[in-house]
Amino acid sequence: MANAPTKPTTQVKESSSASGAFATLTIPICIVAAILIFIFILGHPSHFKGGDPANDPNPGDLFGTVHKGGVIVPIIMSYLLMVIVFSIERFIVIGKASGTGNVDAFVRKIQSFLNAGNIEGANAECDKQKGSVANVIKSGLKKYREMEGDTTMDVDQKALAIQKDIEEATALEMPMLEQNLTIIATLVSIGTLTGLLGTVIGMIGAFATLGASGAPNQSELSTHISEALINTALGIGTSAVSIVMYNVFTSKIDKLTYAIDETGFSIVQTFSASHKNK
């Protein structure tokens, strides 16, 4: 049975711990930042008539208008900040996992070395490329060398051992790429739901104004309706950004997984073909 590489295990544990600490710090920081932006930037007196945030916003003033969305606005803003921060973090992590060069070009080079039987050249290319894909392929090439010196198994068993080693190395590397994607995926749903909550609160206020005795206060009514629509727009916008970023990252991860599978298959096939008569 192939043994899982010990070095990648340590690297993955360290990466998982760092990613967990990053998420733990990022979420409260984004919440605090959103509250501060809501109070000191959106709620700055210069955005309102008479310099009083209790009044209506100045005509055409976007910041003042958004501030009138009420207490739900900073919550949704914190979601948007989280999406932005976690997206930047995933771009960096997945970029490092891809390595220093183009993944497709790297795969073609490895396949070329394998077709020529140049395992050392393939190893050197992995050292040059670096990243998760190169780590997995290098693990498979190391097992390839070990199996060449093994006299206790037949060719099929050796090929299966190489394949299993590649699968184990992949299982160690891939979770690092998928970390924090669950947060972005969660924000897709709660962004819309929180926006809907703000919409309901705004409409409750609007109907309460209409239900008041006497003629309804037109200014108060428009404020509540504005609150409902602002929260709807922010919630939908945050969810839309979350969906786009989530799909971008899953597409990138799928591409890396395919590159690993393709190269791993080439390693196994090369070993089987070159040792079938031995």
C-alpha cells in the first residue's frame, strides 16, 4: 500500500491553521469596519440637509441615501467586505497552488518528459514549477522511482500503488484550496435573506405610517419605502458578487484537479507501458 507523504501533511495542517485564524480575524474586523463606514462616512452630516443625519439626504447624494437604509445596511455591508477580503485571499492561495508558470504548459512538459522516459527531468520541472499541482506530481514521480526498485509486486500492483499515492497526495492538497469557499457560498444565501429582512422592516414601517390616523406623513412614508428598496438592492448585489466569485474559484480548482488527474494518469500509463515486459 502506498504511504501518504508526510511533508505535504504538515504543510496542509499549517495552511489549515493559518486559514482558520485568518477567517476568525477577518469576520469581526469586517463587521466593525462596516459599522464605522456606516456611521462616519455614510452618516457624515455633509450628506444630509442642514447637516443633520436625521434629515433627508441631499438630492442625488448616494451616501446619504444608502445611510437611510437603516441598521440592516451595515450588516449587509459587512457581508460585502467579507466577500471582497476572502476573494482576495483565495486568489492568492489558488495562485500559489498553480505554481510559478502556466499549469497547462507545465502538464505538457511533464507529459513530454514521461514520453521520453526522463523521470529526473520531470522531477526538475516540478521543482521549478512549485505549487500544489507540482507537489502532487512530484509525489507520484517519487513513488514511480520506488516502484522501479521494488521486486515484491508485479507491474499492475506497482501501477496501482503509484495511482494510490497520487490520489492520497491530491486529497492532502485540495482541501487547502477549498478552505473559506464555504463562507463565500454561505454569503450568497444570507446576503439575499438579510436584504429581504431589511425590505420587510422597511415595508412594515411604511404600512405603519399609512395606518396612522389622519393624513400619512409623506416624508416618513418615502423614508420607509427607500429603506426597503436600499436593503433589497444591497442584498441582491452582495449575493450576485458572492455567486460570481464562488464560481470563479470553483472553476479554477476544477482546472487544477483536472491537471493533476491528467498528469497522474500519464505517470501510471508510462510506468505500465515501460515495465509491462519486465
